[in-house]
Amino acid sequence: MADVPYLVMSTDDVAVGAVVRYPRTGTTGKVVRVEEIDGWKYAELDSTGLYYRVDELISTDKPTSDAERGERSLEEYLKEHKELQKQLEEVWEKGIDQSCEGGG
């Protein structure tokens, strides 16, 4: 599989207000702070509140909306969690996990 080429930002290009993306996770946001920690430059993004190494960020046109990121409400998360918990309890009660063991 061929890698998609992208341009990593120069550490001098990152400034507060710049819109950037972290390609490993697709996280996009505006830079709210730039700090140097242990000799590396980090940018804090408004979308996560987390720091990302500046040399691993790429420039982008606009932040990704919540819908595009696939974010969900707390209610949706809890509903999904309860469904998964119910499925796990059913499997536990049956004593099987639907795996195929090859004895031997």
C-alpha cells in the first residue's frame, strides 16, 4: 500500500491560531498554545486539549466538525456501552465465545 504524501510543517510555521492535523489519528484543530518541552516543540490543540509534536503536524484548511470526526453524545456512548456489556454477559453465561478451538 502506497503512503499518501503530505507535507509536515516546519516547527517555525506553527503559531497560535493555525489550523493543523495530526495524520496518525486524523485529529484536527486550532493551535491554542506552543511550548518547548525537553527540546521538542509541542502545540496544544483546541479540539482535544492535548499536545502534539509540531514536527508531526500538517497544515490544513479547516477544523473537522464534530460530525465528521464521528463524535457522539454521552447518551449514545452509554447506550453502546450497555449493549456491549449485555452481549458480553450473554457470552459469559453460555461459556463460549464463538471461537473455534482446534484441540490437540
